[in-house]
Amino acid sequence: MNTLPIISLAAFDQPDHAPAEAQKLFDACKECGFFYLQDHGVDPALIQRTMAASRTFFCLPEAVKGRYGHAVQTVYPPASRGFIPMYGEILHKEDGADAKELFDLGFERPASDKPFTGSTVLPNEAVAPDFAYSQLALQEAIMGQVTPKLLHALARALGQDPTYFDPYFVDPTLIQRVIHYPGSYSSAGRHTDTGIFTVLIQEQTVAPSLHVYSQGAWIPAPYIEGTFVINLGDMLQYWTDGLFVSTPHQVTHRAASSRVSMPFFVFPNIDTVFTSLASGKKVSVQEVMLKNFESIWVAGTGSGRAQELN
């Protein structure tokens, strides 16, 4: 395989096409864990608006961006929200610190003693025009229009009732990230994601920056107009006892121009303990998420199953 499959989200609303698309989705999840999602219904103007506001934010002086770092965030763990400067994160120990800067958000919720739950300290309109508004508007579109339909599609692909995942996503957990890769050389080390799936919005670049490790080889995942890149996370691999795979990936950006990407890491309700479909193994969402943050920010060994990647 040297290209990723393309899945139509709209096809699942069409009785004549849904069974065939569910089989395509099953094959994509079983074989490579990555695919493009088209016909998702999100307004391209909103995406471009959010990209533009993100670029404006990252052009701010470092001292200004630093006002929104982990030290001022109130959500636990603090590393789950706010600004992270260049070389501030390690996704793979042997690859070293990532040459990228980023901002993490989540659902805006009242203060809570539950991890990953609360409000983000965001720059206001005077500091970063349209940044907070556009990010939260795009969040609403992804989590309202795309995520529920994709969960239903995945349930169908697994031979379950389309509503199978619904009880686990009444109040889902989200880590929303906007990343800036400066031109000439920037990177994100080899890793897997830990959620159910990730919805990635990427920009067109001269050469593909995202690479996916599938069936023994690294393959590029270039920008395709009108699509999102979807990759499965470790949590869905656990849920399906390895039937669906969480696939390693990395970013090596070498173009002269910079690159912005916007991944949405989707998790179930934070207090969910699910039972895997085949083995009956119990998995705590909260434990998986906290263990991963400890691996990145305390142990420095990387994200997801990064330690398994040579």
C-alpha cells in the first residue's frame, strides 16, 4: 500500500451505499488505521478562517504567546491546555524534542476535579483576533457534525448497531491542538495517538510532511482537497483487541514555507471504563489518558506506543 484509502462519510446516510462503505472502512481500519474522510460537511471557509487566525497567533512575540503556557492553565493536568513553545514536547525519546510550537484546547466546561475537564486560558480578541472564536467554532463543527457520524460508521464496520458507541460519548473528552511547523526544518517524532480516533486538518504543502508507517513502510499522507485525515488511536485498538490498528506516524517538514495542522484527539466520557469486544478486558479512559501524559511530560518516553517504535 502506497496511498491511504478514501472513505465517504455521506455514504453512510445512503442505504444503497452504506454496506459497501462500511466494508471499505473496516478494511482501512484493519489494514492501516489511517484514511482520508471526504464528504464530511464542514464548511471550508471556517477551516480557512481558523487557519488564518492560527497563523496570526503564532506570529506573536514569544513573550506574548508564553502568557498562555502551562503555568497559567487551570485544567489538570496543566500540560493538556495552552501554549507549548518550540522544542517543548517529546513524542519519541530517540527522536528528541519536536521542532514545532502548538496550542492545546478542549471543551470549555465549568471548573472540575475531573482530569482534562475545565476551561482554557485563551488569548482575547485584542491579543489574537479571531483565534479563540474560530477555534471553538471549528471544534463545534468537528465534534457536532463529524464525530457522531464517524462513531456510527465505525460501529457499523465492527458489525455493531450504529448507536453502539453513543453511551460512551454523552460527554466526550477532547484534546484539540493547533500546531505550527516553521519552514525549512520542523518535526514531530514517531508516535501513536491514544484516543479513539484523531481528525486531522492539514494544509497543502509542496511535499507531504505527514508520514504513516503501514505494512512495513513509511508512506506519505499528502493534502487532498476537501478531506480530513483520520487515524485510529490506541484506545480503539484496545477496544477491538487489535482488530483495528493504531498506526505510528511522524512529521518531517522541509518546505521553505511553514505548515499549520489542526488535530482533534477524540476520547470517550472521562469516567468511562469499557469492556473490549473480544477478550472482555476492562480499560479505563482516565487511566490511559493520564498514563500517556505522564509518559510525555514526566518520563519523557513519548506518546502512545512510541517506545515500541525503532
